[in-house]
Amino acid sequence: MVSRAAGHLEPVPAATGPGRATFLELFFDLAYVFALTRISARAFEDLTSGPGRENGWAAVTGGGKTLLLLLALWSIWQGTTWTTSRYDPYRIALQSVVLTALVAGMVMGVAIPQAFSQTALMFAVAYVVAQVSRPVVLSMVFGPRPYRWLKVRMAVVFAVTGVLWITGALLGTGAQVLLWTAALVLEYAAAWFGWPVPGLGRSTVSKWEIAGEHLAERYQQFFLVALGETLLVAGLTYTKAPYKAGHAWAFSLALATSILLWRVYVQRAGQVLAEAVMKARRPASIGRSAANTHLVMVVGLAATAIGYELIIEQPLDRIPGPWLATVLGGPALFLAGRARFEYEVFGRVSRARWIAILVLAAAAVPLLHLPGLAATAVAALVLGAVAVADARRAHGAPPEAAAPPS
């Protein structure tokens, strides 16, 4: 990427050839495999224990709290990935940032099951340490350039929101949810508007220099981490089942669904994301947009994994509304994110994706009266139809080149 010689850290030049993800970055991703399994386990408990099984509102509030934790995990992963895509990841300072984020991700993963009770402070401290330490370390290794002030502003924002995280962890659940939500909203808004701080100004994201291909590769790798988690959940759940016919069918459909999710993702757009980033007039802007898109798809994958667990355990039972919303909503949310992804790469959206989302929504009412296995089968059939439509579109035509919207 850039020189590893001693001296001040510099952003990677836009024209510099990208480096592949380092072994440390891939090691860092493994912490998120564990954390995502804890997210799925927590959501499963929310849907099957206490009032969450039949009470739609209880399922919504439980799901909202789990989503809050997932957004916090994503914030650390995304911030760390942007850092290694803007600066040389082989420098000691960058490696210390990645290692800190790795440890924080593992601690947060351990804390997730009881993050709104016994382990709230553990989760909050790990999060704040990862977020504050990154800009502080980087500001120390920059020369007297504007890049240093960007990191200073980021450190100020995370220090302020860190107070909300720590304070919330010391209060009751209601206040904790409000303060943690406010902290995340402030952080995401600050990132969107260039980390504005009174007296220190703000930056323009479109002017940031990034190694576009490296960033694209990292998004693809995180998608694979989330997709791998769906397989892990399906396999672990099936090994606990009594190996009856319904369970075997549910596991088979889960495996087929994961394969179809991979196929729909990679069909052209997933293969040329790096090309789209490099062709864009403002690579950093499309990089940030792709981050939001991949977040939507990852949330969809997480919901899909939860659906696997619900149906594999009780494949032949009629399922309550909150369960059905998870089983069908996961693939629908993935398709919505994939539609936006297609627009970012090609400047258009295939009708098949929106039709598929409408079919999933329309199927919800009759599926309430059928076994849960039927809902999983419908989701797999819809994804299969999208994959076939994509294949037919590409058949006999030259590979489509990336054409991001200007």
C-alpha cells in the first residue's frame, strides 16, 4: 500500500495499488464470527422465552435491543476497516488498533447475552475503549497535517458518547437503552456529517483517499463472515435436534437458502464492487454507501440465521407471527440491501428483487396457518427464483462492467 519506513503515517494515495487483507485483519474477523453467534443466540432467546413467543411487542423490543448491540459491533468493525483501507495496515500503530478492536469484539461478544443486565458495563467499556483508542493512536502518529485534526475530532465525539455508554451501563434497562441509542445516533450522525466539532470544523468524506479495492474486499469478507454464521447456526441447531424427518428437511432448506444467499450476492455486483469503487468519481462516498448497504444485508443474514434455529427446532408446528416475521423478513431485508447494492455498482435495480420482496410479504398471511417448514421453503423458493432471473439476465452476454451512478 504505502511505505513501511519510519516516519509519520500518511493516507494511502488514491492511485496506489491496493494490498490484500492482512492475516491480522482476517484474524480480527474471527472475533466477529463468535460475536454474531451470540447475537443470534440472544435474539432466539427473545423470541422463544417468556412473552416473546406470542407477544409481538415483546418480540419487537427484544429485537430492537439486539439490533442495538449489532450496530455497536458493526461500528467498531467498520471503523477499523476504514482505517486499514486508508493507511498502511502493516504499521505497528495500525496493528495495535486492529488488535484492540479484536479484543474488544471478543469481550463484547461474551457480554452480549446479558448486555442489558449483568454484563452491561463490560460491553460498554470494551466498546468505548475500541472507539476512543483508534483515533487517539492515529492522531499521535500523524504529522502536523489536516488528517490529525480529523482524528482529534473523532476522539472528541467518541469521548462524549462514551459518557453515555458508561452511564447507561450503570442505570436500569430503560435508561440504558435510551442512552445507548442516543450514543449510537450521535456517532452515526457525526460520521455522516464529517465528524463536526465546534471550534475544530468538519471534513468532507468525498475527499478522503482510500484503497478502494481493499475496502471492497473487506466488505465482501464480512459478508462471508455473516453468511458463514448462518451455516454455523443451522449446523449447531441440527446437531441438537432428534434427527427426525421434519428436522432433516428444515436443515436441508437452511443449507439451500444460505447457498442461494451467496449466489444472489455474488452474481456480478458482488464480484465487481472493487471496480465500482475505483470507477466512482468519489470513491470514499461510494465506500461509505456500500458500508450501509452491507449493514442492511448483514442484518438480513442475522435474522435469517435466527429463522433457521426457530424452524429446525420446531419444523412441523405452526409458528407465531414474530417467528414468521423473522423467517421471511431476513431474506426480504437481504434482498432490499442487495437491490441498493446493485444500484451502487450498476446504477440500476433488477425488478426481480422488488417482486421477490412483495411475494414474501404477500405469503405471510397464508403461512401463519401452515407449519414453519413451509415458510422456510417459500423463502428458499423466492431466493431461487431471483438467482435464476439473475442467471438468465447474464446468460450469453459479456460480463457486465461496473457503472456506478455519478
